[in-house]
Amino acid sequence: MERRLLAAIHLRFGLPAKLPDRLTALIKAADRNAAYLEATRLAGFAEEEARRFFGQPPKLTAATERDFLTAWPAETAETRFRERLEKLMRG
């Protein structure tokens, strides 16, 4: 089920249904980093508790962290997602 949903999401954004494994690993790492920040900055998790669930905290500058936690309009998120993914796919 998850693979089918992920394939549908990729196709919706004009991406291949299956991404290369190295990109999938980068996406999973980004998800863990985002989950860590959301847990500690927004949901009230203690640092130790967040490390147990999500691993080490991401190494980000204060500006990048602020950007990471600021909601974007859907169009901005789609554009940034596509641009970054295309860059990663080019290597």
C-alpha cells in the first residue's frame, strides 16, 4: 500500500514512480530530521526523548532551522520540492 501511495504522489508531481535508492535514503534522512525538529521545537519532546525516536539532531544553521519550521504556501512547497529533487537526480 505504501509503495502504491508513494508512486501516486511521485506521479502527481511529475516524478518517476520509483526513485533511485540513494534519493530514497536522503528523503528518509530528511524526514527523520524534520520529525526531530517538530518533536523538540513544536511538540514539547525533550532532546533525549527525541534522540531515542529519531536519532541525532540535524546539524543546521539557525536560519535553516527557522526556514525548516516555517510553513510555506502549497505552491512554494511544490516548487521547492521539484527543484531540489531535480537537482538531486542530476547528481
